[in-house]
Amino acid sequence: MEPVKVAAADFQRNIGRYQDLALRQPVAVTRNGRESCVLISTEEYQRLKRRDREVLAIEDFTDADAEAVRQARPSTESATFNHELNRDS
């Protein structure tokens, strides 16, 4: 869903209105015509946080972790997506 865009000055004057709106859809606050931040509901923020992943460097892996990655094999169901690897760009 595209966010509703609002100038920072209007956002400041009508913060309650935009807080209510953010419960239903994102509100992008603009400064000098450029989006500077987006207000979203707590529910949406928590949903996004649940999808966070930690990125590790190879140095962070134990030997057992590295071996588990080497031994990993795709499931048979993953073949369903092979056509996506063969797309011409």
C-alpha cells in the first residue's frame, strides 16, 4: 500500500489525525518534497520486526555451523521455483 504523503509542517499541526490514519495505512512525512520518515501502526512495525534476520559474517559461524551449511540440500519442493533461476534479464 502506497503511503499518504504529508509535509512535515502539516504533520506537526495535525499529528493526531495522521496518527489515526497510520493505523490504517502508512503516512510518509516529507521535508522539502522528499520523504524523510514513515509513520506506521505498532502492529505493522511488530509484523516487520518479526521478519528481521540477523546477518552474520562467515567468521561468526562455528565449525559445526559451517559444516551444516555445506551439508544442506534443497527440498524436493524447491524445484517448483527453478524456472525463476532461468529468467532472461
